[in-house]
Amino acid sequence: MGKKSFILFFCLFAVLSGCATRPTNPEELKAYEEVNDPLEPMNRGIHAFNQVADKIVLKPIAKGYRAVVPSFYRGWVSNFFDNLSQPVHFLNALLQGQLKDAGSSLGRFVTNTTFGLFGLFDVATEAGIPNPSNDFGQTLAKWGWDGDGGPFLMLPILGPSNVRDGIGTGVDAVAHPMGWALWNEQKLHYGLVGLDGVATRERALDLLDDLEKTSTDYYATLRTMSRQNRRKKINQVLNNKEDEKPDYEADFSDIEWED
Amino acid sequence: MKKMILFLVAVFMSFAVRAEDPAINFVDKLADKILTEVVTSNKEKDEKETLFRDAFTEAVDLKGVGQFVLGTVWKKTSEEDRTAFLNAFTDLTVKTWADRFNLYTGQQIIFQGTRNAERGQIYVDSVIQDKQPVEVIWRLRPSKDSYKIVDIVVEGVSMASTYRNDYRAFLQQNANSVSALTEELARKSREFKSENAK
């Protein structure tokens, strides 16, 4: 299936699966607005697809990678790709006016590319340089698209996101230096992107297995965790004051405590 | 002279206690207890699980959390079903965490301070030192002369909120039946057992 027909299939799927029905009961309406997932039928379809793709392709490869490559060398791979994405984090930090984060990303890139042998060793972390990893979703939030970033989206393969952060992921991918450096070496480029994907999936093995094993609705669990975690990342660039940590969403005001 | 020294020691002790925030102290002691008696100890697996279960049920306000995670359904649930749900919920949570402890590789927890929340609740801010530091917020409520944990927030993700969202989705698809949810949690716990026995 070519790229175009894939997009077409995706749109058709969205139309055919339709939208979640808006509840009328005020309690249910509150919950409905909180999860902000009007495309739930489509998203659940994509989630089902992801789970199958994960089960038969991604997870076995990630497990094989873990079994074959010793942790020390897997560390090299993770460090290498993390270092290569620092220029993107640096640009985002600048666009967000987060000068301290921009300094960290630049500092990491310079230190790890030189002393860390092209990023294989993470000497920056050992030197105490933080890794803020600013992304374009945050940049869009800083530019005014704050809040939840539009409806929740389950992206094929990439997993939980929302409209704003999905656009952010796309922009960050286009801006990534690897694609530009390997403009004439597309095969190598795709190979490296694939390796990065396998390494990322390997790092998430324990967490995702755990969540799938312990949740009663895996999709709903991924949806809420992703939203909460993104809210924290967005708030980090919106209010830069370190002493002003934002509140989170659990509202205990109705709970009757018993001693 | 001896009395004098005792007096000085007593004064010094009171300063030391005051300097240490009681909420931080509560979490610190709990984390330390679980770390030394469960996570890093050489005891048998079953004994570890019992020790952890006791510490967990003692420290966490399970009834409060249960009310929160069931949301509006809690009020419509009979006392009997509530108890059954809380038992199944505790079972699965204890199993989940006992499993997670295997991933521990010596990370340290550093306390950064506390903040006051509504209704006398307190947030204890902490960071678990790892390659990428992990931010953990402990939400406590005062209880008698100590505290109870009502939530743990890891990198912005509230445990209580996550369970609530998970169970709400399950309940919506199962005619809001708490007993169906309880049965599902029990099934998940049994799966844990058989998987660990392999």
C-alpha cells in the first residue's frame, strides 16, 4: 500500500467509524469532556491495529534485540539517537524562549558529540547537564495552543497523542538532522529510523507489558496517562518558575475521608 | 551533670525533629521500610508480598482511593460490593508493585519539600535519581496523628486518576457493574500468579 492510499484508507476509516455519541447525563458529559476523545471509535480501531502489529512484528523484534544485544551496547544505541535529536530540542527551546533548556541541549550535543564519541557515551549526564527534550508540541502550546491540544488521537504505530502533539511529532521528524544529512542515502536513513524505533520499543517493554497486564481497559489507560504526562510537559514550558509546580487533575473534593 | 547532658540531648532532639518535616518523614520512613524489608531483602517471595501488603494497606487510604476511582458509581454500590471491590483492587495493586520491585537497581529518592493542598492535604515533592530523574509527588491527607497516602503522581501521571479512567471505561462497557469489575480485577490477579509460577 502506497503512502497515498494509506492516507485515503485512514480518512475512510475515520468517516466510517464515526464519532462517539455525546452523552446527555451531566456526570457522563463531564467525563466525556475530560477525556476529550470524540474520535474514540476510530482511535480504538487504530489501537486494535497497533496491538496486532506490535504483537506480531514490533514486540518480537524488540525482545530479540534485548536478548541479542547486551545492555551496554543498547546504551550506545539509545545515547546515539538521543544525541542526534538534541539539535531539534535546541531549536524548540529557542522557539519557546526557554534559554536555559536551549543551553542544556546545546551543551549536551557539543559534549556528547566530542567527548562522547559521536554520542555513543552520555558524558553530559555524568557532568550533570539535564536533558529537557523540548518538542514542537510544546512550542505550539507556548505559541497559544495550550490546554489539551485538541482531541485525543491514537496514531498508527506511534501510539497515544493529540492533534497538536501529533503535528508536533511530524514537524520534529521533518526537522531531524538525520533526514537532512542522509538526503541521498535514503536506505541508510530508513534503516537508522527503524533501529531507533526498535530501541525505543525495547525501552518501553517493561512499562507497556505492566500496563497491559494490570489495566482493565488498556486503551483508556494509555489515553489518560499520555494526557496527564503531556500536561506536565506543556506546563513546564508555560510557567517557567520552578517553585510553581502545577496541580494535576485528581479532584478529591467530594471524597468522604474516614479516620 | 548527667541530668544536664540529658536535658541538652532532649533539647537537641526536639530541634532535629522540628527541622525534619513530618510529612517528608512519613514518606521517607515508608520508602525506607519497603526498600530494606521488601525490595532489597533476601526473604522468600511470599513473605515479601505479605510484608508489602501490610505496609501498603497501613499507609494508603484505600477506602478514600476506592471512592475516587469508582467515581459516581461508588455511591450506588452496596457496602458488600464496595468491600469486595477494595479487596480485589488491593490484591492486584500489591501484586503489580511487588512485580515492579524487580526493576529496582539502587536508585535513590531525594525529597525536595512540601506544598499545602486543599482540605489540609499535603504534596511531598521528590525525585528518584536515575539516568533521567523521575519526579514523584506523594499526596497525603492528615489522619489521626499521622498521614495516609491518597495518591502518587509519577511524571505528572496520577495513579488515582489513571485507575479512575481505566475503571470508568470498563464500567461503561459493562453496565456500571462493580461486581463485573471486581471479577475482572480478581482474574488479573490470578493471571499474575500463574505467570509468575512459570
